[in-house]
Amino acid sequence: MIYFDNAATTFPKPESVYNEMMNCMKDYCANPGRSGHKMAIKCARKIYDTRENIAKLFNIDNPMNIVFTENATDSLNLAIKGALKSGDHVVTTSMEHNSVLRPLSKLKEIGVETTVVYADKEGFINPANIESAIKENTKLIISTHASNVCGTLVDIKAVGEIAKKHNVLFLADVSQTAGVYNIDMKDINVDMLAMPGHKGLLGPQGTGILCIREGLSLSTLKEGGTGSKSEDVVQPELIPDKYESGTHNTPGIIGLGEGVKFVMETGIDKIRKHEENLCQYMIDQLQTIEGITIYGPLDATKRAAVISINIDNVDSGEVTFVLDNEYDIATRSGIHCAPLAHKTLGTIEKGAVRFSMGYFNTIYEVDKVIKAIKNIASK
């Protein structure tokens, strides 16, 4: 199969991810932080090594400010619900995933107000419009780094500067860019970074990360055993234990650690350049096909390697079905859990077919995909 659904989850993973996860399961998968024997200590050290490498990747001084979660949705819920209370105001964008929009919708029930800043028809957000939406009670700005629908990049550094200027917290959703773009937590003045482990960081599903600025305290979403302060019946304030109740997904986090090491050893610039080249090549080829509508910018340096299209008035789900069953090409169609983004792009009624490339895809595969699209369009 030609796999072009990396915006959902990357596939394949580096061999080291598979191998170390299996080694963990077979040889030392005890409960980290709960026991003092050799196996438990080895697990704890491996998990800490993963924190350290993530800290290096995002320029974070203290690895203990990295919280492991189940996925990006989990990270975003902790950041949003942990930071906001009744009477607070939030500014966000129309390009956000439902993992942002639905928690904010839920918080309306307790009196949290949300202002949505709409992007233009290519998915670009004007940071000045975010600044204009700030009010006296604005507590938080939330922005994606790249749309999961059309790939359009947001200038999160400019947004971070606005947040800092107005003394407002800034949460960046880097689900589509972590592991592919250089993201320096200090440079972009961000208070929280939320991401999955199973996309650009090349780890397994069931892993997520929330990076929290030093000194920032959030309310917890759950409480329980942490392996620390066990004599107390109240949740410890020690970070990351405060937010990591229950047994860790040890094999998953260790696999994530191998994915992060692969990214660091390969080099972010090399990974990004490869994906940009594939993206630009595919956009150029798509423009030669009659009846194709491409959403988002046509310049690959202004978008992640996520390309959504439609073929005339053909239902997007039908196109994905044909690509899968007749050409063995994996894509995703529909609304991509981002209804406001589709409203912005004018595709809310029929959705779009999304092609998303990763580091292990090739020009040869793009050519095969283009040939399939040409065949479908001609019919």
C-alpha cells in the first residue's frame, strides 16, 4: 500500500521504535516509579531519557516540565481545562481541530467565553486579528501551528509575541509540525505545547506530550497514584507527577523515545526539506490535472506536507474509497475533525480528500498517486 495518511498517524515507524518496544515488553516492562527493583528502575530511566530528548528538541531547560499523556487530545484538554475558569475569555482560530473546539464548547457551560478568529480562504491567520480580539478578561490564546486540513502554517512566533505583550497565556497545537519543523519553546514565547507522539515524532499511538512553561501551574483533570508522596491522600504538586496519575504507557513512551532519537539523528531540516520537496512536487503535478481544486497555498514552504483536494463535484468519500480499493492508496476524506476549517475553505458540505506525506514517502509514490488521480478525474 502507498500510505498518504501521515497527518492521522505516521507509518511506518523507524525500526528502532518497533525493536525497543518489543525489548521492553519482553525483557524489562515493570512499573516505573512504583518499585525499587532493577526492572522498574530501568523503565524509569528509559522514560526519563525520553523526557530529556524531548526537552532538547524543543529547547526546554527542565525535562520534568514535559508531561506524558495518551494523545494530543488529552494534552489539549489538560492545557485548556487546566488553565481556564469561569469568567475567562479565550481567543482561538477557525483552523483548529475539534480537540480544541470541543473542550472550549464544553467550557461555555461554566462561563468561559470564546472568540474565534477566522482565516482567509487559503487558511492563513492574520496575527493582528488575534491581537484585536483580546479583551480585559482574556486568559488564553490557542493556535494550531499548521492546519490538519490544508497544511497552512500559522506564524506562531508572532502570536507568541502578542500573547507576551498582553500578558496572556499561549497554547500552541503542534500536532502536524512537531518533529518536522524547528520549534523552540523559548523563541516563540509559548506557555504550553501540545502534540501527539504518533505523528511527526514517529512514536506509537497512545502517546502524547504537553510541554509546560516553568512555573506555570494547571488544575488537574485526574488524580491518583503517582509513586510519589504516597503517604498523602491529596495529589502531589510535584511536576510531572501532578499530571501523570496511574501507570505509564511504558512501552509506548520508550517507543516514542526511539522516534525522537531518530528525528534528532536524522535532523529536523533534512526531514522538513524532504517533505517540502514531496509536497511541492505533488502540488505542481496536481495543477496539471483538469477538474482538481487544491486547498491552501500552492507554495510548499507555507504549508505542512498536507494537501486536500476535490475532483469536480465527486464526493470526497467516494474518491478515497476508489483510491483504497482500486489503487491501494491510503488517504482520508471528509471533515477531518475540523468543521470550522472546512467552513473557512468552503468545503463543509462535501469535505475534501486529504493526502499527507511523511519522511518515508518517495517521489515514486507521488507519481503513482498522481496517475491514480488522473484516472479518476478522467472518468
